[in-house]
Amino acid sequence: MKILPSIRPDVVVLDLLMPKINGADVLKFIRSDPVLNTTPVIILSNAFMSDLATEAARAGAELALLKSGCTPALLVNAINQILSGRAVEIDTSKRLAVKG
């Protein structure tokens, strides 16, 4: 989290379950930072149907994908769609939650 504002990533792929802080809190940090608040965030996690997935969707993740159902090609496709401004067309069985 300390280096995110200085590196200004084009997109962040974030797990919800991490050792020291959960991904929902990292996402809230990204959304609250004026330098990062428009950075697209994709959640990639196996925290299926958890409160964290719901919290991440509310905090403004563009997409939340189920890690166990995601291939590298699917992730790259989703990133390309988000960065090009297109609506993400991903099989709903691969999603944890959607923005909104």
C-alpha cells in the first residue's frame, strides 16, 4: 500500500485473503487515495460468497473473479476489456461479485 501511489499502476489485481490486511481494506485505501481512486481493481480470490467479497463489490472493484475458475487467459482478457473501457464479458459462473 505504501508504494502504490508512487508507482501508479494501470490496474490492480487483488486477493481478498492476505496475511496482514484483507483485500477489502486495500481496496478501500485505493478508492480513498486521490492519486489511485480511478485505478481499476480486479479481485481474484477464493473467498466465495464471503462478507469480504460483498464488501469489495461495494467498495468499487470493477470485477471479482473466482480464483479457482480463472485461467491466465481469462484474467488477461478481463484486464484488456477494463483498460479499453469496454464492459467485461465474463461467464457469470467465474465471478464472485460485480461492481455496484
